[in-house]
Amino acid sequence: MIATTPEPPYLAVVFSNQRTKGDQGYAAMAEQMIELAQTQPGFLGVESVRDPEGFGITVSYWKDESAIADWKANAEHTVAQRLGWEKWYAAFRLRLCRVEREYGMDSR
């Protein structure tokens, strides 16, 4: 689903990752993290996809860097980050971007 975001500027965190084999509790934690992120001040939206080989991209949108820092430091999120390092990700990259403009089309 395409996230509904406010008028730019705002920030995007792009998390590209390659999963390890097997679920190992990943799906439940990912769902829990999205629900938790939605309660964070400054959270604007999220979009996430994963292919059959385990490559995924999640883009979360935030009001400012302070909101991103608070999310990174969230106690429950730090547990998920640790588990990602230990067992869920074979590789990942995280990129912080500033969205300057956007345009698009809604369903016809």
C-alpha cells in the first residue's frame, strides 16, 4: 500500500535487506514493529515489499531527525534490531533521505 504523506519536506528511512533462511519469528516481529512505529510521534507512514528470495525494502517516513532518533532508541525496537543482527539479516543497508518533492496518481 502506498503511504499517505504530508506536503514535503520530510524524511525517509530506506532499509534494504537480505533475509536469512526461515522465519525464526521475523514476520510476527515485523508486524509488531510497524504497529509500534505508528504510535511514535513524528511517524508519517511506511511502505514495505519483499521478494521470494528474501530481498526486501522498507521505507518509513518521518517528520524530522529527532523522531527517527527516538524510534531508533525505542526499547522494543532495539530488541528487534539486535535480533536482526543476530539471526534475521544476511545483509542490510539503511539510508536516511530528505524528500523534497513528490507527485503521483491515485487509482482511476
